[in-house]
Amino acid sequence: MAKKLAHILVLLAAGLAGSRPAHAVAPPEAEPRPLGERPLELPSTLRDGPYELSWSVDLPIFLGSAALWSTMFVLRDGEVRRTCPCSGDDLPGFERIALGRSSAADTVSDVMVGAALAAPLLLDALDVSRSGASWQGYWEDMVVVAEALLANGAINEVVKTAASRPRPRIHDLPAGAGLSNADDYTSFYSAHTSNTFAVGMAYAFTYAHRHPDDPMRWAVYGGAVAVGAGVGALRVAAGAHFPSDVIVGGLAGAAIGTIVPWLHLRSPATNLAVAPTEGGALVAISGQL
């Protein structure tokens, strides 16, 4: 699979000066070809999109991830280990900043996650419309982003249930004070943070490979990281997760959001173009490495 786009140019010129008869008339100079007609440049926008799908592989992964995620969510109540009452004094110092609860931060984080998950639908559509790219490529982009989200969600749900870590907000509560809710034992690691990073990085990766020569691609990556970090900070302020939960969530989501699209990049293609020149020929080989 391709990791980066490279141009390999091989220039072959056959000089005729030494082999021409003395009375030979030199051919007229070739007029320069307009920039848009030159065969040596690859387009900055990949018209058909950067991905190729194999439904014999992608469909089982897509459906399997969705099934695992939903199944583990349904079974969570009977699988988590309820270990509280628990004391905040037993926590490492840096984790204690999450003790307490802010309902406002909780609400804002939910809104940010919803917006972050929906954003690629709109942003990629605007990009495809503006650049004149293929709408089939748009739907391929969305399948890849959705596959990254589902894979991340399924893995996260398995880990959360297995870890059964109490959330910060239920530390230092007395026995019997609402300590039986299964969701309160799914602190590690943060789904909000990992899902935001997974979708954000998947879209940023998509944009970067649609526009491999656009400096704005780094701003898109930066925006994805900033939004994910903001969601993580709000989850800590809400008392929903410890700092370590959101750090691991961000790393896991970013990794899955990069690996899944990378695995779908189009196979390397090699193109050969030949253009006549005065006294020889210009050969261009372009492709992916």
C-alpha cells in the first residue's frame, strides 16, 4: 500500500548533432506546450479519491465491529465489576484533578463529540464539490471514516468492560449512594475522546491524501488534534474520566483513525508519458512509492 506520493522523472535525450549529414536541415523548434497540457504533473486533487474498497473484506469488518460494539454495550451491565465505595486518597496525585463533577462540561463535551462525528460528512462533501472530484470517492471516504469509528468503538467497549475502572465522580461517595450503575465503572478509557480522535484523524488523513501538496493539510491535522484534546479536557472537568483515561483514549483513537485509512489507500500505479522534443524524446514515469 502507498505511503507517500513521489514523482520519478527519467529524461532520455538522443542527440542528433554528431550523426546528421552536413546538408541536413535542422527541424523547426518545437513550440512550448501550455502548462495544462504537459504530461509530467500529477493533479493536486485525486479525482477518484484516495481509497479503494474490497467489500469482501470491508463489509465483514464493518458489520462485525458494529455488532461487537453494540453487543458489549448491551452486556455491560452484567460484565463490569462494581468495586466501590472507593476513596480518592488512593489515587495518584495527578489523577485527583478529575475528582468532582461539572454538569456544564459534561454537556459541552457531548455536543462537541456530536459535532466532531458529523463534521466529516459536511467537510468532505464541500471539498469534493469544490474540487470537482468524484462523488463515488466521497462515499468511499465516508465508509473508511465510519469503519475507523466502528473499529475504535468496538475495541474501546471491550477494554472499558474488562478494566471496570470506577469513574472519578463516584469516588468518596458513601455506600449505597448510587454505586450500582454499570456505566460508572467504565472510566478506562474515554470513548468520547477516542471516538473524536478516530474520526478527526481519519478525516485529516483523507484530506491530506486528496490534496498531497496542499499546506492546509497540516492545519486539518492540527484541528483534529485540538478538538480531540478539548473533548478530553472537558471529560476530565466533568468528572467522567481521569487524565490517564483521556490520554490513552486520544492515542488509541489517533492510531486507529490513521491505520484504518492507511490500509485502504489505493494500490501503487505507474503511468508512462512520452513527449517529443527537439533532437530526442522526453519520457516521464509517475507513480506511488
